[in-house]
Amino acid sequence: MSRTTPTAMTQLVASLDLEPLEQDLFRGTSPQVGWQRVFGGQVIGQALVAAQRTVPQDRPVHSLHGYFMRPGDPAAPIIYTVDRMRDGLSFATRQVMAIQHGKAIFSLSASFQKEEEGLEYQAPIPKVTPPEELPGKEEMSAAFLAGAPDHIRSYWERERPIEVRPLSIEHYISDHKLEAEQKVWVRVTGPVPDDHIIQAAILAYLSDMTLLDTALFAHGRSVFDRNLQVASLDHAMWFHRPSKLDDWLLYSMDSPNTNGGRGFTRGSLYQRDGKLIASVAQEGLIRDRS
């Protein structure tokens, strides 16, 4: 009987299905894809799943705030401890600590709310080229990866659970100082369970992708610059509307400030039909080691 290798999307979903160890105590693992440290979006997503599993099903997440303290070890399991801070009539609050080798690597505060009616408004989705008219993975490889350094080529050619189609790739191939903003289309590369907990966790996972890159555009640099040390320091996210993640999402990002070895970035995630489903803010370490 032949055994097929699980896809990157299957591995992501499996990694979010945390193992319960005791009440309010969970264990997560990392897909073994050759990364030197755990991807920040994975830790955010797993911590959110741990918190949500201690909250009644009728209270989906509406916001989270997290701090990265230490890089995660992909070879070791991550233990998530949940503190039930408050359970009110409409809202619930949870604090999660992610621990490896006896030390905290990430902390998360999350708030959950019963769905209710209220005033309705959102900023309109930007008018951009649809994803079908942009180069796919193969076209991008043919266009600029042939002569690219090994670390850039391996990044783009690796199978990933999220497909990314940038509106522009100029910042990857140019050292010109550009406007500190970017837009990319993103979508999952496999089916997503019909479970609002996992859907929110995957949205949190992909929200950490390409975001901090935007802070480098104004300096003519990219995350592939070997002289830069780039890492997420914190991550905040607000969930405005549920999404089944069954189509492309537009991720619109900008960076209003870099200083003090840090870069600040903001993002908005839209469904293709124009619904604003989440907003994101992040500050990251940007250190020039040269």
C-alpha cells in the first residue's frame, strides 16, 4: 500500500489541531520543512486555537495581541498554557503562554465576543489587478528566479500552505527606494475545515506573511538581504467578519515608520467580494548587521 506525502496545507491544519494534555494545557508541533526557527504565524495560530478551545463556541475571536520573546525551535514541541482571565455575559478574555525548553517564547492576549448586530461600515477594497491576471509560481520562477541567489530561489520554490501573488515584485529585484506599501493576493493551497476556530487560526497564520517586508521598501532593502536581521516583535489583529478562506484574499499593507532598529507595519485583509475581514498591525526588529 503506497503512502502519499502530506501537502503543506495538510501539515498546517494538522499542526493547528493541538493535543490537549490537561485542562487549559495543550501541546503543538511544527511541520518539519527545514526552517531554522518556527514561523511566527504558526505560533500565533496555535496560541489562538488553544485560547479558543477554552471559550464557548458562540464566542468567536474578535481581537488578539501577541509578543514574540524568543525564536521557536521547530524540532521541539510547544506547550501552550491558557489563563481564563474573564468570562462575561458577552465577552471572554484569555491569556496564553507558549513555552519551549522551560522558557516562554510567545505570549498572547485574546478577546472573544458573542455575535451581535451593530452599526456597519468598512473602508472599500482597493482597485487592483485580479489574481488570475498576475504571474503564478511558475511564471515568477521563469521571470526572475533563474539568476536569483539560492536563498531567494529556495524560498519561492518551496511548497507552502499559502500561495502569494504580489501586485509588484520590484522590491525583490531592485535596490531602489520605493513607496512603503504593497498589495498581494493570498490563498490557501488546500481545503480548510468548516470550523471557525481553524479558519481564524489560518487567517492569523497568513497575516504574518509579507507584512514586515513592507517596512524595508523605503530603504531599498528586502528580507532576503543577508546583512539584515529581521524578526517580528509583536502582532495585533482584529477580526471584523468571518471568512471560510475558500477564495483569494487581498492583503493591502503599508509602513508609516521605521526607526530605532524597528519597523512598524499595518495591513487590511479583504475577501474578493470586497468584505474587510481583518486588520493587522505589527512592529518588527530591523537591524543592519553590516
